[in-house]
Amino acid sequence: MALSDMMRLASQAEKEGVTLAEKISRCLSPEEIVRMQDDLETELASNYRNIEEFMGGIEVPSIDDMMSLGDEELLDLLGENVPASSDETAAE
């Protein structure tokens, strides 16, 4: 909820041509600001944990490993099928 409230305030601030800080200070009491900060902290921590869990199962090769790959191996790793350049096609 805090994130949607923050986005709403940001949108209003942009339409009014003021900063988000100005909009927050005009619209929210100090208690509401503290509550919103707490809610945002909880929401961000939860999102961070989700990313951490997702990334925990992903193996990322080192730069050294990537540099030692040949072009074909690198393309296979990236899963890309790059069509031949026009020069190579014309030569055939």
C-alpha cells in the first residue's frame, strides 16, 4: 500500500511541478511519514528477499570464464542465433 501511495504522491507532485518532498511535507503528517517509511522498508525488504531467493539458484560465470570462450560458445551461452552478416551471405 505504501508504494502505491508514494507513486500517487509522485504523480501528483509531477503534475503540480513540485518535488516529491514538497508534496509529502504538505500532504502527510509526521506520523504518516514515519508509517509510510516503515511500510516502504518492509516492502523493500520483502522484495529484496524475493530477488535473493531467485538469484540463489542462478550460476553466473566469471568474467575470466566468459573471456576464454570462443565466439560459438559465447553465442550458445547467450542462446542467440545471430544470422550471417551480409558480407558472408554475398560471398556464398
